[in-house]
Amino acid sequence: MSIFDQDLPKTAANFAPFSPLGFLERSASVYPDRLAIVHGLGPTALRQTWRQTYTRCRRLASALQKAGLGKNDTVAVMLPNTPPMVEAHFGVPMAGAVLNALNTRLDPEALAFMLDHGEAKAAIVDPEFAAVFAKALALRQSKTPLLLIDVEDDLFGPAPLKLGHLSYEDFLSSGDPDFDWQGPADEWDAIALNYTSGTTGNPKGVVYHHRGAAMNAISNVLEWDLPKHSVYLWTLPMFHCNGWCFPWTVAARAAVNVCLRKIDPALIFDMMREHGVTHYCGAPIVHGLLVNAPAALKVGLPTGVKAMVAGAAPPASMIEGMERMGFDLTHVYGLTEVYGPAVVCAQQGDWDPLEIGERARLNARQGVRYHLQAAVQVCDPETLQPVPWDGETMGEIMFRGNIAMKGYLKNPKATEEALAGGWFHSGDLAVQYPDGYIKIKDRSKDIIISGGENISSIEVEDVLYRHPDVLAAAVVAKPDARWGETPCAFVELKAEAHATPEDIVAHCKKHLAGFKVPRAVVFGELPKTSTGKIQKFELRQRAGSAQAIDV
């Protein structure tokens, strides 16, 4: 035994499992009367302090335990970005249970599968989703009864349907406001269960641990230099990767949760003005809606708002539009399996004087690892060795560290494959530049092979986004008798735009090699997930691609 281990035990005095739950306790202790949650506009808006929020979360934890729920029991919630959703991120794990935030746009069949697969023992449901949830309950295979708790929200109006016999407020009133909750005995304990958005077959259940949730929450603080008492607007669904861990991030800085039931540009701008919003996150579609909103809606906006975008790289038009509004945009990348964003395009000072096109090119890269992620590397998927940092050699993005899932629930084969060789395999193909910054080239299934040549759909999409009339774009493979596959572009135009397919093709010819230019252009609204991601699997089906089914 080493001298540094002898008579130096790990005890409760010098070691505690790392969990984000303590962030709430600290903010309630240090800033008890600071605003924690606001829901609504004007004098009738709900306003809740950190002391009140902590008390309500303790009541929720106590009530769950009194109802017989405890360690490793799953509590499903189907809630929009409202105060009960914030409270669930603390109250559920404070009871020792595991939070399963359900995607509010899923169909009853998918919801029924998740309730059964996750072995939910309780469900907290908003009135907006009561009808679809009732259908899901009828489709469940499990005979285990669910404790059903109905939320009421004045901003929604009267509940059209009651699922259970308990209202959320009555349930909380049964709990102890001084409940002596305990943190996890082991930071490896599960804190949340999040299902991937499966497109065919059943989705996979991604299990988060307390340590990972806490570390990504703190990484969010570090990537944004997030000041205490910031004002965070919930444009990002909290069901998506637990809101990229931001419920815990906001608590760590005793910031303000500005709740938002639905995405509406006019409402978002009103919220920003009235509440002094300083930060918000979202998919490209959300930022695009704000940039392209009528100028009249943007009058009097706070300046210096920090925005975070994940998903498709922000085109120059988006960056310009954000700058015109006085917003600062940060590009991040991640997956459900790594707690949301775990890579950031950290901006360098010498980028500022560059012209907009060059800044857009640099900002389009996914970037470098989050502060508290151990490693992110582009590797050869066969050898697991890093590819050359030349910006050209393609490999697979792989993650290693604390900000990675425990694995897939009840799916050992998928877990073993995903974590093979000591790395989490993302399935995203990318290159790494000499400065270490990563740029995605495609998903492995999205590469188009035309006449033996590989075409990156992302490269073609980047060019499409440069066209001034293009709001959203996606490129997939279309079968071709001669070439095997050719690019097919699906394009969503901005309002009042009049571009023709010929205009789009001519634009692409200016920026792409001939074989990369789309042979077909289809106009129309693009199918998107609830988090704003374009559903390429559906577009592949429309194009008749051999890769029309996601696996």
C-alpha cells in the first residue's frame, strides 16, 4: 500500500458523490429570495423564489416517497417547459427515483412503449397532453398500475381530461416541506432516463448518472461564462436531454427560469423584453424563426443576449441576422448519449475582424470538447486510432469521459457496441483540423455515393443555406440508373421567396463540383422532430433512397 493511501480513508468528511441536486440547496440557502421561476407575462405571471422552489421540490420528493416510490423507481413526466417540469428535475431524484421526461410530440404507441420499457410507476401529466397520454395508457402491455398526477396550468386553461384522482398541487401539499432528502449513495446512480427518437423500431433508453449530469451542468456554465442571476428563457424542450442539463445549470448560478409553453416568436420577444432575458438555447429552426420574424416584433429587445445553437451549422445569414438583433451565437454539438452538447465551437478573438463568410465557415465547425469532458476525438472506426488533423481525413467522432451515458436500458448488445474500445461511438463522420477543431461531414448513413465518389450531404446543405431565399434545406440520396445515387435537395423557402429549382441548381454550380450538384430540387416544408431536427429518414423515403430506413 502506498504511503498516500495508508491511514488516509475515504469518509463522509472528505468525499461526497457528485450530484446536481446540491445546486438547488445552495441557491435556496444563499439566495433564498432571488427569483427562480417566472411563468407568464404581466402582473398575473407566476413568480417563485429559490426558497419556494426548494420547498416545493422537497414536498414533491416527500410525496413520492410517501406514495411508495424510491430508489431506481421511474417517474415519467409529460410536461411542457412549465414550473412543474423544473421542479421534477430536482424533486424526482431527491426521492431517489429516476426522471423520465417524455417527448411531448410522440404518438401514443411510442409513449406506451416507453412507459412499459422504463417500468414507470408514476406519471405527472400536463392537461395539454392528457388525451394522447390516455391513449398511451390504453396501449400499455404492463399491468402494473401507474400513480397518475394531473397538473393544472392557468396559462393553458381548464383541463379537458383528468387522468387520475390527484392534482399536482394536492400531491405536493401531502409532502413534507422540510423533507430530509438524501443525495445518491453513489454518483453512478441513475438520475434520468431519456429515449432516443427512434424512427423505425423501438427507441433506445439512455441512462444518465448523477456525476455526468452535474459535470455537464457545470460545463454549460464554463462554456458561456454564465453569470449568477442570469435570466434563461426555456425555448429548448426540457424533455430533450433534460434540456441539455440546463435545469441544473440554472440552479447552479441561482439564475432565473423563464418558462415557455410553446415556441412563438412574438411571445418569445415579449418574454425577452419583460423579463430581461440574457440566455436561451435552441435548434436552428428556433433561431431561424426569430431572425426571420417581422422587424416590428424586435423593437426594444435587450442587447447582448447569448444564444446557443445545436444541430446544423449556423449559416452566414443566421449569424448576420443574430448580430443585427444584438445577439451572440455559440455553436455546440452533442447527442442524447452525451447529455446534450459536449463539444463547443469556442470562438477565438482573432475571428472577430474577419468578414462574415469566413466567420461563418469557422463557426460552422462543431469545435472542441466541453471543459469537463475527458476527450473527444475523430478516430478510425476500425482501429480506434485518431485520424490525421488535416481537415480532410474522415473518421468517426468518439467521446470518452464522465459526460457519457451509463448505457442503453435493457439493451446490453447496443450498449457494448456503443462503448466498444473505451469510447462512445457517435456514428457521426467528421474531420479534425490542425487547431483541433472538429467538423462533421455526415452521418455514416447520410453519405451519398455517386459513381463511386463520396458526397457529403452536409457540404451540399451548407451551400444551399447560402442562398438568400432558403430557410431550411436537407440533402439525401436519390437512386439513379447511371450513377447509383445522386443528391436530391429538399428546400423550404422563406416567406415571400420566389426561387425556382433552376435558381437553386445554378447557385450550387457556383460553389460545388458538378457531381455534387443536386439533380433534383423539391420545395416544401421539411419534416422535423419536436426538437427541430430535420427528419432525413422521411425525406429518404420520399426520394426512394436505398437508405430510406434508419437503423
